[in-house]
Amino acid sequence: MKFKAVLKTESKDAKSVASALDIDNVKLEKLRVETKSERDKILTRIEAENINTLINTLDDIIRCQIVAEKIIT
């Protein structure tokens, strides 16, 4: 069973923040993470085969995004 989450946030510089998070984009057998910008929004999609992995990955992305927002904007 796959678990999915979508994180959609606004940013003053969505393109730069999404670019900073690009290193976290992965396409593995049991985990997929994709972050991109759409106008003033940052959109992150996460798919995982384990709910704990999904939650931990989502937590990591949020923390990284907070840091990127503080540094970039």
C-alpha cells in the first residue's frame, strides 16, 4: 500500500526555495519526493510505502523549507 501527501505552501520567492529543496527530490522504489514551484506556491508531493516514512519525510521537508525561507527571503 502506498501512502501519499501533498504539501502546498506560499512563498515570497517560491522558485528559489523550491530550487533549494531540489536536492531532496528522490525517486526510489519505496519513496518518492518531488518539490516544484508554481507561481508563488511551493508544491511537494511525497509517496511512501510506510506511513512512518511518509510522516518523517514530510517533517524533514517542512524543516528544510523553513530554513530555506529564512535564508532566501
